[in-house]
Amino acid sequence: MKDRRQHLDHLLADWPYEFGEVAARIVPGADGREVLQLRVEMGVLQMETVGRPDGSRPGGHPTCLDWLQAEALEEGAAFELDAARCMEIDREFVQYFHRRVAWLALREFDRAVEDADHTLALMDFSSLYAPHSEWAEMHEQYRPFVLFHRTQAAALATLERGGPEPAIAEIEAGCATIRESLLFDADASDLEGDLEGDLDQDELLVKLAEMKSAVAEHYDVASSLTRRLADAIAAEQYELAAQLRDQIGSKRRRNN
């Protein structure tokens, strides 16, 4: 039997790591299936494109979330997250983060949204059954960041399919959800009064605001908004007209 190379020298040499850049690719596996690779500083991560990224089936289910949801249904009030279950949840969070980043780098925006939604659902489940509040907070602190990735991906997917206005609507909806998450965390920490006025300076919200402005300016959304405003007034849809006036005014202030 011919010896197989166990080192990765050839792979790493052919695909050099560039600091600060996210490099990902889809390649065929040994059986012809597609696998996803992410170049990291110390090597290459290889992930499955469907199901759990490491290809395992916890408890015979496609993902840890599916497994634990089935366990919770079967065990009822006796269900709890012990150390082993918590460890599997933590592993799944990390795996889905890496795959989500790779999907974004490859402009596979729908797949990025799907993985973000899985992470958010896993976060909801974890918080519901958390063995203690500190463990729940360890994951919940990343909810705004996951929502940020989801908003980016959803907006760019919508931009490709439906144009700039629906994409801007996705960004606005995502920003609202992130704000709610930040305010909820602040309220839980009795900090809401200090945070309310600072949300517009939040790094994630600032980046999304910049993304929204870039889309609006590149596609000249103000012109189409003006047409929609005229149509809304003609149809006596005054509430919609007021919203469109606000959007037009906001864009003009940014441009002045």
C-alpha cells in the first residue's frame, strides 16, 4: 500500500495566508462531494457544506440543535444541559461561525443567512435551558454580531435579486433588531439609560449605516423614492408618504 503524505506543506504553499483577509474556497472531496475550506494563519479548516460543519451527527441528528431539541421533547421537565451537552453546544457555535465567515467571503449570502439563523436558534435554545446565567451570557454577548452578519448577508442577497430598495429595507430591519438586542442587554444590566443615546455610535450599527448609504448613493435610491412618494400621495397613502419623505430627507441631509 502506497504511503500517503501526512504533512500539509504542499497545500499551504499553494494557498498562502494573507493577514487580514478572509480566504475561502469550495473544492471536491475524495468522494466528489463539495467541501468548504477556510484558510487560517496556522493551516486550513475543512467543513461540510450541509449539516454540522464537522460532518458529525450528534445523537444521530444533523446538528447538535436538532439533537437537543429532540432530547428536550422526550425528557420534558427533566431535561437539562449538563457539561457534555454544553460542550457540544459550544463546539457548534464555533463551527457555524467559521462556516458563516467562509460563506460571506464567497458571496454565498443565502447560505450565510441560513447559518446565522441556525446560530440564533441555538442561542435561543441555550438561553432557555442554560444551567446558569453566566453561561447564557457567554453566548448572548455575540447575538448583535451574529445579527450583523445576517443583516449584511440578507441585504446583499436581496440586492442581487430585488434591487436596492428591498436591500435597504433589510438593513433597516437588521439595525432595528440589533438595537433591540443591545437595549435588552443594557436593560438586563440596568444600563439602559446610559446606552440609549450611544447606540448610534455602536460599531456594528455604524457599519450598517455606511452600507445603507453606499447602496442608496450607488443606485440613486432618492430618485426612485421620489417616484414612490408621488404614487403614495396619489393613492392617498399618507402614512407611507410620510415615511418616504423621512427617507428622502435623511438622504439629502447626508449628501449636504
